[in-house]
Amino acid sequence: MAESHVVSGLVSKRAEVAGQIASHQSEIQRLQHALSHIDGTIKLFSPEYDLRTVKSKRTNTRNQYFAQGEAQRMTLDLMRETQAAMCSREIADALIQRKGIETTPAIVARIQKNILAVLHRLVTRRILREVDASGERGVMQWEII
């Protein structure tokens, strides 16, 4: 009897994934159609233009938890308030608490990944620096310069 529940759950999940694939395929066809129109327009204005030289741009997905620049501002505010070196998990937990975000392990991991990107960007701009995490292997901390 338990196997029938497992099988029905898997069949339901398969139907969901198949629907997503069909939806994405129709979106791909729509985008390919738009691209061919753009290519035709480019050729209309410049017939000798080699379209193979045009590189694809990577698209970034927006973070649904922070407005543009908000994660960086909140990270710097938090680090100024604490005046101590912090790891990305501590920063993520503090920002989640400040924003009142409902937490799941996946959401925490996504926000921590975003915070890591912010921290690396701030290190590159020489606003933060990485510090030794007092012997804890694999844990990196950051502090304001």
C-alpha cells in the first residue's frame, strides 16, 4: 500500500517537471523567434555585419530579499555596529533577523551566498579585509579596514 503512495507522488512530480519543460521550451521558441527578427533588422541596416561575433550576455536574477544595494548597505551597517570580525553566516543570520525573513535552510543558504558575493566585492574595493578566524579551519571572517 505504501508503494502506491510513493508511485502516485512520483507520477505527480513527473507531471509537474514535464509541464515546466514544456513551458520553458515554448519560451525558448518565443525568444528564438524574437532573435531572428533582431538579426534580420541588423542585416537590413548592415548586411555585412557578422552576427557570429556578437557574444551572449549573462542575465542575473534579482534577489527577492534585498533591494538593489540593500544587502551591501545592511552588511556595512552591521559590521560598523558590531566593530568585530564576522563570518558570512553570522552576517546572513543577523540580516535575516533584521529583515524578518522566514527562514528555511535553502533561504539561509541563498542569502549567505549573496552576502559572500557582497563581502568579496567589498574586499576588492578595499573596504573590508579577510582575517584569520582564530584557527577555525574553513571559516573566513571579514572586518572593516
